[in-house]
Amino acid sequence: METTELTVNGKSHRLEADSRVTLLDALRNHLGLTGTKKGCDHGQCGACTVIVEGRRINSCLTLACMHDGDAITTIEGLGEPGNLSDLQAAFVAHDGFQCGYCTPGQICSATAMIEEAKAGWPSFVSDDLAGPDALSDEEISERMSGNLCRCAAYPNIINAIRQVAGGQS
Amino acid sequence: MKPFAYARASDPADATAQAAADATFIAGGTNLLDLMKLEVMAPDRLVDISRLDLAEITETDDGGLRIGALVTNSDCAADVRVRQRYPLLSRAILAGASGQLRNKATTGGNLCQRTRCYYFYDTAMPCNKREPGSGCQAMNGFNRIHAILGASDSCIATYPGDMAVAMTALDAEVEIEGADGETRLVPIQEFHVLPGDSPEKDNILTAGDLITAVILPPPVAGKQIYRKVRDRASYAFALCSVAAVVEMDGGTIASAALAFGGLAHKPWRDEDVEALLVGKKPSAELFGKAADQLLAQAKGHGSNDFKIPLTRRVLMSVLQEATDTGAAA
């Protein structure tokens, strides 16, 4: 058993768990934060995306015990009913989902992705490595390619993200 | 996942000592944990190196860059010095994986990532890489993503990465600290190995060896291009990729460094192809000869036969772009 101190959505937790427990399973099964979803459990679908120390990662592909002392933000930490984050509200306004299973991962991913773009990070589709001035739909698609939506709500997901990121269609 | 003991390394010497005693390093973990869940890999002990002080990019005395082994793919691709001086490397990294994975994947770990051969991943199948001597199911099976160059009778797996392909064209060196505390530099072309009779070996690392950095030589003149062809527009491994650094002198090719991904068990480089180009005026005929040279020994295995003409076209297209000086024809 490993003892791990995690700060999740501003709250400290002391986790006692087997070394094999992924961050995803720790959040869902040990801390009861089931907003973060398990899709493929192999880093391919992005449903498990959370923000660790400011960076979006696949929580299924990392061990909880490797995150001792880390600050983690999950979908529950971004907003709540009556006090939605801008992206959460935009996903509702633009109908950016059907079944909703990928949505927490989409929103956590997009939240951090917008910060990456603000920091000037280029993407594979950026013409200039200096980074894009605004997030075009092509830029949003490329930067969000680690988040699959089996319902294929992609056009509305892009609309929601573009509204918050202030990009142009 | 099989049970394992977990320990955090306090410094590189501690890490190499634990690894010499049969522990497996974990840093980003994006490839290793995937393989452990499938029990393709089942280490008894993991030594966590993710907090070692190896996450800096620093200038070298001769004007190059030293990329610490724990610099994430995201940080390397976004580093202003890398973007300005080695755009090829930024482009190659950004062509791989997803934003989430690049935030975790490290420079050293990326060099060590395992093949995506379907049969290597499927423990119900024989695989000489996973279980030496058990056979190769890919050879006569579904082998769309497999090697056309440098394969052997025991393995036709490919090295799947993008980053190392760019580093190969840039003549990078891999800095390795051994269990004896000695640090050595290995040209990246010699880091990955061909499968031969021992496909279980991906690279030259031996027990206790810790990659501590990748050293990029001073930037070279010329156009840098990374072209990747894959089955999806994003988040897919290369069927064929070309990393090119080509310098023109007037109307002739002054120098050319070319590395290829998705074709072999390692990033592929062929000095004869480069020599054939240097000093010549660019033309479709010359590029065709370069492709002939590159693919002279190429061998398809059925589903991957298409890679031979595909590679020819990608190489010719990249050379066309790389040698286009913008002058009127």
C-alpha cells in the first residue's frame, strides 16, 4: 500500500491504496469523484482527462502514487449547478453533447487547452510555430484530438470551445 | 495489472542502482502503464524517476541545446529556442500523440517507447519481441503498419515515434548514465537497433542505464521539414514520415540530412541517399534516383506493400519542397 497526499479541487486527501491504482481509479473509487469518466482506460479516448498542476493529462495512464503533493482539478472543481464555468455553460448553450459521457473530459481538456493556446503553444496545424493569433476551428479540432466523442457531437463541441476561446469560425 | 513494488528515486545514482537490480524506470508512464495493464510488460519493481532534476532545456557551450530526459514533449515542442532553431523537432513532436499525452510523455521515455505491432500487444499471439523464440505472427498476418526496411526473419515491427526521427536528421546524441556512474554519449542513429535475431532489444540500453538528456548540436542552415502520412489527420502513428534538413547553395543542394519514420525498427537514415543528392541540381529525376536508392532493399509483407510507393512519393514531395528556393524556373 502507498500513502499519497492529493489536493483535489482545493481539498486535501490522504489516499491509502495499492501501487497499481491509477489516478482515475483513485478519483472515482477512493475519493468518490465520479465526474471523471473511464472510457478506454488506455489513453486513447480522453474521457478521463483531468488537470494536474495546470496540465491536462489522461488520468487512466498515471499512477495515483506518483502524484504525491500534486494539485488536481476535476470536472467537479470547475463549476457546479448554478455556478457553471464558462465552458460548462457554453457546452449547454451549444448542445455540445448527446450522451454526455465524454463531456467532463472534453471540458477539462478544453479548459487547459485554452491556457496552452494563450501561452502561445503552437499545434500541428499552426502555419507559424510562433503560435496562432486565434483558435480557428481547425486549431480547436487538432488540439482536442485526444478527446473522442462517440456520439460525434464535434461541431457543437467546437462551437462551445470557440465561444469561450474567442476564436473565429 | 500484476502487482509491483513502487519506489521513488532520490537522484540519478539511486535510480541507476535500483535499475541495475532489476527495477524498471517509470517517468511519464503513458506507454509503460498501457503495456502493464495488458500484461505485455509486467515489471516486479518500478522506480519512479519523474521527480529527478532532469527537466531543463539548457544551452550547450557550442551553441546547441541539452534537452533533459524529463522535459515533456509539450515543453520541448513549445520551447522558444527549439521552435526557432530546430523547427523540425517542434513539428515532429506536435505531429505525435495528443495534447494530454504530450503533457506527460518525456524526452527519454519517448525514445524508449515500444512498437505498436498488434501482435506484440496481443498476449494470446506469439511474438518474438515479447516472448523471444515464440514466432512472429505479423510476418504472414495483418501488417499494414510494419517495416519495409531493415526487418529480419524474426521481427518486422516498427519504431513508432516521431520525435526521434527528427532528432536523427538533426544528428542528436543521447546522454546516458550507467550504473557505474559513468556518462556516455551515443549518436541517436546508434541508439535504436535493428531486430536481427534478438528483436526483444529495442535499443542499446542495458540494465541500470538511465537516459539523462538528448544533446542537439548547433543548428544547421537550411530548410527543415517534417512530413507525416497517417491513417487519420491527427492522433495516429506514422505510416511513413520524413524529417529533412536541406541546405541549398544557389541552384544546387549543398547538404541533405534525411530520416524516415514508420518504415523500420529504428528511425531510418541512409547516407547513400544523402550523398546522391549533394552537389546536384534538384530535379524530379534526381529525386526519383534518391527514392530508388532508399528503397532498393525495401520489402513488403502483404498489407504494407503500399508503403514502398507511398514512401517514394512522400520523399519526392519533401525534396521538392525542401529544394524550392522560390526562384523562377
